[in-house]
Amino acid sequence: MKVDHFEQQKLLELAAEDVALTQLAHRRRTLPEAVAVETAAEAERSLADDVVRAETAVRDLQREVKRLEGDVDTVRARATKDQNLLDSGSVSAKQMTDLQHELESLKRRQSDLEDQELELMESLETAETALKAAQEGRDAARAELERAEQLRDDALADITDGTNRHEAARAAVAGGISAPLLTLYDRIRTQTGTTGAAMLQARQCQGCRLELYGNQLTAVRNADPHEVVRCENCGRILVRTAESGL
């Protein structure tokens, strides 16, 4: 294939845009800000789970404290009733003895219940402190997640803007390249995954970084300036310039 030498040199501009687009695509796939979001989200989920567990512990203790308070109220009411009967003087001596024994039993029972209630209140206070700490940790994690998401979104917006600019620039360059040469370039670009052309500089292909020698060097050196030549190693179109060292 023969194409004007100056048109072939436009492939270097096209290749530069393709390199930029490849780098942007790689950056989008491996965005560290996206990894930071995943890490922050996992931390937030873990701390949110801690809050749920702490809330459950507090509710359970509150329920138990309420139950004990009800038991204490029941014992107190019974003791008050018995004491009123004793004070009324309307009971027999045997009933009076029984009531006195029951009052003593109720007093011990009330004391035991109040001790249990005190222990539970202390446990509840500890659990509420733990809940507050868990909530503060979760809130801090949520703030960090929001910050990470904003940084990721900013990075993605920057990538999108850069991609749009380089795609527009590539289209402008491609518009000045003949269809046969552009088709060949694009086919090679698909094969290499990056570019379809590279500068030949100091006898070295800048695509694969291998130096031309022997028959290949001779063939390229003797080729018509308008002949489209390719690197035998990577297959890219070799664009010859004053720097090619031929």
C-alpha cells in the first residue's frame, strides 16, 4: 500500500490520541478512588452492624429493667396490703403471725429484686455508652464514605471530560486520513490493544521498542517514502521521520 508520506505522519497524532484514550480507560478500570469507596462502604456497613447489635442490647436490657421494676412494684403493693391489714387490728393472732412472716419474706424479695435492678441499670448504662460510641463511629464512617464517593465522582468526571476531548481530537485527525490507511491502522490497533502505528526512531520501533536490523532494516531503508511499511515484530505501521536513523 502506498500513501503520501505526510499523511502517514498523521498516524502519529492518531496514535497519541489512542494512547491517551487507552490510559483513560485503564484509569477508569483501576480507579483508586473507586477502591476507596468500596473500603469506606465496607467500614460503614460493619459499623452500622455494630450499631444494630448495640441497639438490640440496649432494648433487651431496658425490657429486663422494666420487668424488674414491675416485679418490685408488685412486691411493694403486696407488702403495703399486708401492712395495712396488720395496722387495722382486724386479723387474728395466727393471721398476724403469718402476715409478719410474709412481710419479712417480701422485704427480702424486694431487696433481691432491687439489687438485680441496680446491676441491670449499671449494665444498661454501659450498653448505652457503647451504643453512643457505635453511632458516632457509624456517622464518621458515613461521612468518610460520602467524601470518598465525591472524590470518585470527581475523578470519573475528569476521566469523562478527558475521554470526550481526546475522542473529538481523534475524530478530527482521523478525518484527514484516507479510508484504506485508517482501516489498516484500526485493524492493527485492535490487534495490539493500543495503537496501530509507531514512530521509527533511531532505527527502533517505538511501539515494541525493538531495533530494526539486517534484512528488515535494509528493506525499510530502501522502501519508497510513500510505501506503508510495518514492524515485523509488533505489526504496527512504521512512520518514518527525520529521526528514523535510516
